[in-house]
Amino acid sequence: MTEAGRALSKPRGAGFVAKNWLENDGDPADQEQAAARCTPQDAVSTACGAVNTVVVEADRWKGYNTDGAGVLTRLRNRLDPRGKRAAIVGAGGTARSIAFELVGAGSEVTIFNRTVERAREGAQRIGASAAPLTDLAGYAWDILVNATPQGGDGRRFFDPDGLRGRVVIDAVYSPRPTA
């Protein structure tokens, strides 16, 4: 278990918020472990089965997921997602949260993952499609989201010359800045 997971295993004081540990630790599994300990407080954390913000009030743990809403807010500064094709790379909690919000905003969303079964599992929960990561090269997208740890080491995950869509979003938490 990572440091974030250990921290979440012990309730703190009333009003304790564990968002920074979940985001900065770099282990996407912590979002799912935290969700298992929480009562989901929003539609996205319920649908996605992952939280990135935990509020402890007395003995009750409340879970929220803000990843998708944050991405959607920033995306709308550049592009209306309605009717756009979105490719989400990754199938963890961050990917599912972003996909959930894009589906709700009217995008046609496909989750691409190395393990296609994991992509299908997440896609079914939120009304998206799923495909193996190897199919991404032939997919025409308007919005591309990297929601994997790839790029967190500072190396490029995508070849910039191969990016032919309209917007690319890197949802890697660390290091700052990402490639």
C-alpha cells in the first residue's frame, strides 16, 4: 500500500480532506481504494467507482471525484465538447471521471487501454465505448486525453507529429511539468 493508502486507512479529525495525498501520490489504485471506504457524494464518483477527494466528518467518509469536472471546465475554454469524438487513454478512476463528464457534455467517448477488458468495464459504467490501445492510431478524434501514468517520468508518451485532433489533454499528476 502506498503512503496515500496508509493515510486513508486511519480516520483523521472532522473535516479532514485527503485530496492532495490522492493526487500527488501517483498511484491510481488509491482512488479506487478510497472509494471503497467512502460514501460517494456525487454522480461521477458513484458511476466511476473512484474518488480523488475524501472528506472525513466524525466517523463518516465522504468521497468526491473532481477530475472530470476540472478537465471539462478547462476544455470548454477552448472547445465545445458537444458532438466531438473523444479518445481517453487509460481506464482508471481519472480516465473514467473525465469520460463520464464528456459523455454528459454530449461527446462520443471511447476509452482505450492496454487491457481492453478494463476499458470495457469502465465504459459500461458510464455509457462510453471501449477499444484496445492498439486501435488508437486509426481513430479520428477531436479530443485526446492521456489519463495514464505515461509521461509522468518526463518522457513523451505520444509523438507530437502523430497528433491530428483538435485538443490534447495530459491528466498526469506528476512530475510538473509533464511532457
